[in-house]
Amino acid sequence: LQGRQEGLSPESPLLDPCLPRDARDELQQAGLTLHLRGSGDFQRCRELLQPLLNRTNESQSSLNGVFQPPVHFHNSEFYGFSEFYYCTEDVLRMGGDYSAARFTRAAQEYCSTRWAVLRERFERGLYAPHADLHRLKFQCFKSAWMFEVFHRGFSFPESYGSLKTALQVYDKEVQWTLGAILYRTRFLPLRDIQQENFRGIHSHWRSFSFVYNHYLFLACFLVVLLSILLYLLRLRRIHRRLPHPSSSSSSSSSSSSSSPALWIQDGLSPQKIPG
């Protein structure tokens, strides 16, 4: 820490130009806790980030000295997705057509704003719905890093005006290729296992349902058959108790006197027998 005790306690924090003004943060390094307080200096933050690009003196090199083919800036059009969009839109609210001058002014103003004011704006819902406190705290750093990567790393001139930042194309969210593949396939083995388990359970359920339906149909058939048999037996019983015309008068008299009880027993009203 350059021979000073800055950053070793909250009372004497180390000034960080990449944090918004008066914002505080902590870093763990070599077993020590470094206490940081933002100074909100956008230009100084850019200067500190430039060595991380690892540029070489070759004119056709990009980040880390990787060869970059020449770009015809006068007749080209580029789109910035993912962090290019989030960095310009979530907090600065200037997604779409990119202008280096407008972006620099907005980033400088944001970095120099006190952290308490930024928190108040956040609580009032003045930023994008999915912007959180982490985005607010590191927006100054992200703005400086994006600016340096685009204009120093990829050598796009600050006068370039054909960059558009976007989140979706034809209502589909666009992500950088490798990241999109990793994101989309991160659960594929688990999905395969779940699908196999689901197919096994579904197949077992279909066989169980088939057997269950057959048993249900057989039970219903037996109930209907039993009801028909009971009804036929009841009719036969009633028919046997009815008097016959060939019987004698005494038996007719006896039957006529006893038949009402039989009719009542069977749940029918007594019938008057002629004679």
C-alpha cells in the first residue's frame, strides 16, 4: 500500500476510482481485508484498466496480442449484446445507438454521483427493473472496462457511430455463442435422466391404468348381472304366490283371505279376485 496504512481500516479506506463516489467495498487479499471507498473518477479508472488489455505495439493486434483482421469502419455495422447492452441500458438508460461522447458523459456523471443519491434513485425505481445494487455499485467499473475494450482493445475509433446495443432479435434474446451453448446445455444430462424416469413412470402408469379399467368394467358387469338375477327371482316368487283359477272354492276363499298379506309382504296393493 505504498508505505501507508490506507485500506486497513474502515476509518482510513483506500480510494478506488472505479467505485461511485463514497461507495464502500471490501477485498480479501493475502489474509488482509482491504477497505475501499469510491472516488468516482471515470478517467482515472480507464487509465488503471488499460494495462489489463495486454496490448502490443503491433498495429494488427487485439487483446492479448491476438491478431485482428482489418475492419472497414466506414461501411460496417456492428451490434453489441449481453454486457454491451446491460452496461448501456440498465443504469445509464441509453441502449440502442451507441455514441462514445454521450456514453462518456453519462458514465462520468454517474461515477461522480454520491452513493447515497444513487441508492435513493434505485429505491424510487428510476433504473431498469432487473438492475440490482451489485449493478449500481460496479456500473462505473463496467462502463470504463467496456469503453476500453471496445475502443482500445478492438481499436474502434471513438467517432464510430454504427454500433447498436440490443437485447433481442426477433423477440429472441441473443447471447454470446460459447456462453449460450454452456447455458443451454448445463442441465442436459439431468434432463435426459428425468425424461427416462418420466417415460418409465408413464409406461408403468399406462399398464396399471389398463388393468384397473378392465377390473372396473368386470365389477360393473357383475353388479348389473346380479341385479337382473335378483329381479327375476323376485318376479318368480310373486308369481308362485298368486292364486290359480283351477283351485277349489275353499282354497280360493282361503287364498283370498291370505292373499292380501302376501301382497302387502311383497310391497303390492291387495288385488280383488273376482268370484
